[in-house]
Amino acid sequence: MFATGNRRLGWLAAAVVWSVSGVALAQEPTVEAAGAGYARPFYVGLGIGGVFGVSGGGGSMFRIEEDVGYHVWSPGSHPGLFVGLLANQAFKENYVWADVDARVGFDINVYDWGSGMLLITPGLALGVAISHFSYTDPGMGGEVTDTTALFDMMFHGELRAVLVDGLLTVWFRPIGLEVAARDGTSVNWDLNAGVLFNF
């Protein structure tokens, strides 16, 4: 009698576990759910690369980037429209550049393989930049420093690979035209790559 009761309880427990597992799996965010509101809309990320002066800029510099944002509209199979903040720091000898920008872009799904996607991402960023240099003047023998605040704007185009069921995005930015303006205008070309973590 007790053995029969235990077997029935065992089958009942197994059925409950199976049902709960099925519900959890059904609710797990997947890349395929992008059309109904991107399954992992929030992201944070890092990038590295270079800045190359085109006109009136500070020359070539090493660059670090931090990125945070949220997808606010996901039409069809596309992750869609996102807004966020983009921060950059660029360095070379005696010179530092830093900017903070509000960013908007659109992730376009060009190829979907089930557990991932290939995206093309055009975007625009607007904000403020700080330019600072410091060096010793060999003629005067003293230190020369200057800090300037500038308006900063960047047009960018990226290639993105969304991996691991949408958890991870690897990106490459071959197009990054950055314009800074105050009394005059400088233009830089940014070439960066990085990774985003999606939630």
C-alpha cells in the first residue's frame, strides 16, 4: 500500500517538475522572439580601437568605449530602435580626449540562423567632448596646458553578430565619422570593435 502510494507521489512529483520545466523553457527569451519586442532589450558593453584624424583633429589615438542602452521599438524580426549613452576616452602622449554622447540607432536583422542574428546598425550620437593637452615647451622651459569643451557628433555604421541566444553581441564599426566643433571644426575617423552583453 505504502509502495503504491509512494509510486503515485513519485509520478505526481515528476509531472509537476516536467510542467514547471516546460513553462520555464517556454518563457526563456530567445532571438526568435525579436519581432514581438526584443527578448533582451537592455545592453551594456565595451569597445576598443583607434581614432584617426581626418581634418583638424588630434592625430591618431588609442580609444576605449563604454556603451549602455535599451531597445524601445522592435518591428518584425528586427531588434529595432535603441537609445542609450556612449562614452569614449582616447589617448596619446600629452593628449587626452573624452566624450559623453546620447545615442540613437537601429538594429536591422539581415540574416537569422535561429540562435543568432547578423545585424547592420546605422546610428547617430550627439554630446559634449573634453580635449586636454599638456607638454613642456622646450623654448620657454615651462609647462603648457589647455582644456577645451566641444560639441561632439558621430555618424556610425556597425556590423553586429548576436550570439548565444541573444546573450552576447560582437560588433565591428568600420564607419565612424566624428565631428567636433567649437571655434573651428575637426573631423576624426573611428575604427572600433567590441562586445555587448544583453539582458
